[in-house]
Amino acid sequence: MELYLMFATVCALLVFLHQKEQQHKEERKDLLDRIMARDYVEYKEQNAEPVKYEPVTVTEEDEYWREIEERKL
């Protein structure tokens, strides 16, 4: 029983250390980006969230109006 408890404790510590390393890795990357940027605006541009586009869907009404526009031309 004590062996399992010790094994679980070691595993929990390993998980904790891994999470801390990931956090420090992200912080180092952010700090390097901050140091390398010319000014605050450039730093913010680098860290801006990428633009997420919604997929384009065509409804029957859109198709109807598109056909009408094509017939006018």
C-alpha cells in the first residue's frame, strides 16, 4: 500500500513539474517577443489572436438572388 502511495506521489510531482515547465516555456517566449519587438504596437500585433473566419454557407435564398442577378446581366 505504501508503495502505491509513493508511486502516486511521484507521478503527481512529475505532472506538476511538467506543467510548471510548460508555463515557464510560454513566459520565456513572451518575454523574448517583448524584447525583440521595436515598440508596444509591434508586440501587440505579434500576440494578436489570429482572425477566425466562419465557413461560408449558401442558402437557397442566396442562390435564388444570385440567379436573378445573372439573368439581369
